Amino acid sequence: MDNKDKLVKKVLTDLNNIYEEIPVSIDEFIENPKYLGGTLNYGKALYPKWRYHLRKIFEDPYKYSEVVFTGSIGIGKSTVAIVIAAFLLYRLMCIKDPHKFFGIGATQSNIVFLFFNTTMIKAYKSLLGNLYGHLLKSPWFMERGHEAGDRYRTYVPNKNITFEVGSEEQHATSLDIFLFLFDVR
């Protein structure tokens, strides 16, 4: 076995130690009906420019820690934010033990996806409710979580991951936040 083969074997071993399932690319995620393809018209619901930016954002998963979208109404900012949130949730759920991977005690707290707006109702309606709509129609997510809620349909992942909404500073304190989305519409 030469050095290249040894390196490939080491990388695959490392990946298998971290992941239950090796994550697919962002393109596969938004096109394949197993993931979000069914709710995104197999990727056609996103403008080509957004697809380009999503590829750039996710080509190196450690390059960006913050992304800001600006522009006029109707260009797809909220939709692309939902895709990013769903893709990050997907990648997090592919990890065997996300709490251990990030050094969070499993009994200590949940990993949180936090959606912020000027009011709690707007925080839910502007992004989180839309995200739930996509996740609840995704076979992959439904195999790894379940639907809950009487008045509002919600998605509950199976790995101590929660979704929270907020509108004030104290809504974000003492949380293990993995994703923070702020929308001001």
C-alpha cells in the first residue's frame, strides 16, 4: 500500500468515526427529492445565482462563520436562508454524536437553531415555519425525526437538536447555538 492509499484509508476511517452517513453535496441536497428536491422543484426554485453562492459557501465547510444576504424583496433571500438552515441541520444530523463532536455534554443542553426577528411571531412566521414546511415534506428528515404540534406543525429532530425563536437579547442567552438566523422583514 503506497502513501496515497494510506492517506485515503485514513481519511475514510476518520469520516466513518465521525459520520453515521457521509453528507451529500449542496446540489444533491436541493435537487434530490429524498432531501429538499421535492419542495424546491428539484433545485429549480432557486435562482442560478443563489445556487452559485451556495456552492461557494459550502465548498469549504470551515471558511465562513457568518453570511449576510441583502437585496430587494423577492430575490430569494429567505428561501436561500431556509436552504442553508436545512442543509446545516442535515449535516449536523449526519454526525454520529453531534454533542460529543462539538464538546457539549449530551445531558447538558440541546444544540439550538435560533431564529430571530423584531417579534416572536415574526421570528416564527418569517423563517422557522417555512423551514418546518420543507423538513416535514422531506423523506430523509422524516426518517430521522417526527412531526409534533397541534396548532402549528413542527419538526423534531432525533438528536437533542431544537429550534427556538427570539426577539430580545435574553432569548439567546445560555444556549448552545449552532445556527442563528436574523430576519428583519
